[in-house]
Amino acid sequence: MKVQFYGAAQRVTGSKHLVTTDNGTKILLDCGLFQGINTTDLNQQFGFDPRQVDYVILSHAHIDHTGLLPRLIRKGFSGKIYSTHATQSLCEVMLADSAGIQERDLKRVNKRRIKRGDEPIEVLYTQADVDKTLSLFETFDYHKEYKVGEDATFKFFDTGHILGSAGVYLTLNEGAAKKTLFFTGDIGRPNDKILRSPEPFPQADYIISESTYGNRLHSPEPDVKARLLAVVRKTCVENKGKVIIPAFSVDRTQELVYALDQLESEGKLPRIPVYVDSPLSVKATMVMKSHEEEFNKDILAYIKRDGDAFGFSNLHYITDVEDSKALNVPNKPCIIISSSGMAEAGRIKHHLRNNIEDARNTVLIVGYCSPNSLGFAIKSGRDEVRIFGENFKVNASVEVMDSFSAHADYAEMIDYLKCQDTTKVKQLFLVHGEIETQTAFAERLKEIGFQNIIIPQQGEGFDL
């Protein structure tokens, strides 16, 4: 068996790990889009021949784990794509949204390239490619064993990261020998407000683990709703300003809405409008509602009492472009939740451009932002940021609430990996993290007994 790392190697996006069995079966774990500045060329080429890949198994629906699937099909892949039921439902809306973004962004990129005298770049994929991709999906339950090719089986285990997220447990039969490999995907946090906590997985010979927050702990927030309410009252009631929240369309947006729904039910939320301004977020919320089998017991009990965890009187879901533009005209207090979470694309960039220079407003960062993203520039306290090619002063207050992050911190990841007998793990590969973060996480893993820890480089392969 061989594993090669074609994405999320010493970086946090573009998850792609190619497993080749001794019989030549090729299984691709995730097929993610590289995100952020200067990633256009990375997304054009895979580093392997898509026509030779037999199967794709997905950990979850985030675009940095699925966003190059239509590109894979465009370049000749015709095998099967395996996922959980909820991941397939989310991919239907997220890949269509991504196709629109690819086409719009490429027009701007090619306009600049042509002006410089460079050759225009081919579009990554279109909606037609997305439609072909969705026709190749097959969906599966957690915990049940399924065949993949003639010499391997797999099982999904709930990782509690987003709706439908799963770790992939591969068993490969190589002659009389049997080898097991576990791919964590992204690890969620225990006691998520909506989803179940990450569950343990069986003993594995080899592990591919994410390491996004491998060098940090989330700030303790004993009362998330109280902190959120304090930000809203300070900004909207005292300062008469707006709270602008870049939020991932899946899970983070719904968790924010759920918290606001609870505050409204308790009579604590000020009577101000709350807007979810993202067609993708609206669709993702509908998908979320249709997969309550993924929810934890607390939110299910709340839904039984309240009727709806994602809807209250002052909440407005915005899909129309003109309605979105209209939010920036009246200078009145409100809350705007919009994607993307890293503020790299979508309507949130327009809201930031129109509101970031007003000292009455607050930008609330609630999730991970890669170092080369606009969200990270705002989160790190820069006095000035660049939006749509223009510089803007950051006069608005900036608040950070890591408790809304979907990624486990290093202590939570270590707790998750403690289900393993470290003496039986032959190699542990760290992916989905910056190199400094991964190096620090590797040292912590050694302290609990893991020994052969490898931080692969882009394109690097290993015989297992």
C-alpha cells in the first residue's frame, strides 16, 4: 500500500490523499479545493491522473475537502464517490455554489491576465460538471462496513465537525496480511451545540490526522450566548451600529442562528433585525433541518419545545441580490451573518467593504481563517485591509469568539486520538495545518506515546 499527499500538506486547504493498494486500486481520500490568495495554479493540476483513480471517499462537504470533485470529473474520473447521506445532501448545494464562484472569479483573473499579456486560464468547472459529479455519488451509514474495490473495505465514524462529517476507516487485504488506515478528516469539538461529539474509532496501523489548531487552545467561554449578547448590545443598542459576522454556510451559520433563536425565546435579544445573507447558507439550513438524525439530544429537545431552532420573528433569510445590496443602504442597527467564513468570497466582502470603516460597527470572527485570507487580516488586528483591490481602514471593532470554531484545539484532538494504543500505530501523518502548527502538535503527540510522526510535503509519497 502507498499513500501520497496532494493537498493540505503543510497547509490547511486542498485536502487530497491518494491511497494505492498492492493490486493497483486507487482510492482518493477527499478532493478539496485550495483556498486563499495565489492558489489558482494549484487548483489547475492534480499531480496525478484523474482517469486512473477508481474511488473517492469523502470525509465531509466543506469545499476545501470536496471542491475539486467536478474538476476531477472534468479531467476524466468516472468512478464512484462515497460519502455519508448528509455529506451528499450538502454537496448538492455547495458544489453548485462553488461552480458559480469559480466562473465569476475566473472572469476577474483572466481579465487581469489578458491585460498583462498572459494566456487566460481554463475554468475549473461548470454547473454541468457538478451535475455529472452528483450522479456518481453513493451514500452510506456510519459504522457499517462496505467494500471498496476487490481488496479493501471502509467504515465511517462520526467526527462531529459539520453535518455528515466522518472519519474514514480503511481495511486493506494484501495477501494474508491486513492493514488498517484511519483518516480523521476534520475533527469536531466535544459538546457541539447542534451535532454529536466526535466518537472513538477502532485501532489503526496508520493514521492521517488533521492538525489545524495543533498549537493552540480555544479560549474558554463558559457562556457563549452571554458573550454574543454582550457584543450585540454594545454594538447595536449602545453604538447604534451593525454586527457583521463572516460565517461558514454550514454549521457555523446555523449555530449562530440557534444561539440567537434561544436568546429571542428567552426575551433577551434586542428587537433588531437579523439577516442571514447567503443563498448557500439558506439552502444549507434547509439541508440541516432535513437531517435531524445527526443532531444531539439537547437541540432535539429544544426543537420539540420551540418548534424550530433556526427561525424567529426578527430573522430574515436573504437570497436575492438586490435585497442583499439594500442591507447596506439604511444605516440602522442590525446583525448580518454572511459567507464565506474566511471572508474570501461571497457577499460578506461587500458588507465588510461598506461597514469596516465605521467605528460604530463590529466585525465578529467566529471560525478558523487561513493566514492568507481577508478574515485572518481582520482577526490579526491590522489597521488596514484590502477588499476588491482597494485599501480600507479597520475602524470597526473586531471581536473573536473561538468557541464557535468547528475545529478541535490541540487538547481536544489529543483526547480524540487517545482511543488508540500508540504502540500499535506504525505511522501517524499530520495534514491540514501550517508547518509551525504541525511541528508543535507533533511534539505534543510524542508526549502521549506516538512515535513515528510524519509531516508530509506536497506531492510526497510513502510505502506503508
